Amino acid sequence: MSEERRPGDWQHKAQRKDANVIIKEPNAKPWYRQTFWIIFFLLVFWPVGIVLAWRSDWHIAAKIIASIFIVISVYCSLMMSQMVAQMQL
């Protein structure tokens, strides 16, 4: 590749090689191991959240507490929907 500028080339050719280094952190976790996304999925779509929580590097006590919370929430939701269905009869 010649060093002369062609139409459409980026002017700062020396920066082109290092463009991705500016954005990425050296020790960044993938999104599915970040606590924010795990909690987000626990609240929004709990089956994915449970899997992500158990595959993360969380302490075992935090994993158990999150799982128990989800089980209790699903159970309460199920019981409330059944009570509403009975009331409508």
C-alpha cells in the first residue's frame, strides 16, 4: 500500500492501527459477566438472569440469595394470578 493519500482514505493513517485500543479496556469483562447486566436480566427476563448469575464469579451466597428471590417472586406471581382468576368466576 502506498503512502500517498487516495480518495476516501483516512487522513491519520498512523492512528488507524490503534483505533480499537482507545475504546477497549485491557481487563474489561464481557457483558454477560458484568453485574449490571446480570441484575438487569434477573429483573427483566429471569431465566437468563439465573443462568448468568450461576456462571458469573459471584460468591455462592449471592447466587443462592438471587435464586431464592426469583423462586419466591415467581411463586407469588403465580399464586396472585390464580387468585385473580378465581375471583373472576
